[in-house]
Amino acid sequence: MNTYPVEFMITPNQDALFINLPENMKAAFEADLKKFGFGTRNGKEYSTLRLLSGACVGRNTCRLTYTDSEKFEPELVDQLEVMGWGDIKESIGITGCERQCFRPATKTFGLIGSGFNRYQLKLMGAEDGPISRLAHAFSGWQWHIFEIHSPRSCGSGY
């Protein structure tokens, strides 16, 4: 931050913004960020799904949460990317408790912590209010109820 005349902001969606960076310094700034692994995970550029998804701060930071949502979200997206879902233009929002700090009900797939590493699944949310376009693709499908478990919680004996 001392090298570049840039301002730093956090949005309500917990996105980090670097603003007012002179255009002639942008390439050097991005190169310096990449030195720290910014924009990649497991050696690959962030997928569309990863860019659109996120989680609340989870158990290490918040005393109200039930889950490790901030650790579960990247692992879940890793698994979905392996299954070929990385390029979908939809979002996943994961929050560790019913307070819903990351606003999962406004995401296409929302997971809300409801117990130790247990989540409620909310479908078809959208940030502009109406259900997402994905809801129309799923209309007429038969849904099956399932639980999503964090890999850390398997075998932990609820």
C-alpha cells in the first residue's frame, strides 16, 4: 500500500476494492498482487463460480456462528469446479448462523448454518429480489432433500 497511491475499501458484500489507482501503475500493482497468489487457488485462476461466491467470517472470528463457513466455502467450490461447475454464472452464499451476514438468501444457492457444521439449503435467491433465472431451468424437477456436510464434520458424532 505504501508503494502505490491507492485507496482500499470493503463493500457490503465483503469484496475488497482498490480504488483511485493511476492507470499507468495498474499492471505493476496486479503483478505485485499475483506474487502473493491473489486471484488463484490451487495454481488456477479463479473460476466464475468462485468469483461470485463467498462466506461469512466463520467460527475463528465470530462468536455467534456454528460452522467453519469460511473454510467450507472454498472446499465446496473446489469440489464443484472438479465436477465442471466452475463456469456457471450463479453464486453460492454461505453463512455460519441464522443472522445471515453473507446474505445467502440473495444467492442462487444459499447455505445457512443451523448446527455444528450443518447447513440449511436455500435455493433460487437473487440480489435484485425476484428468483434467479436458474429457477426456471429447474422448474418441474423433482427435488430430493439432503444435508451438506463439511469434510471436517464427517464422523464427528453430532
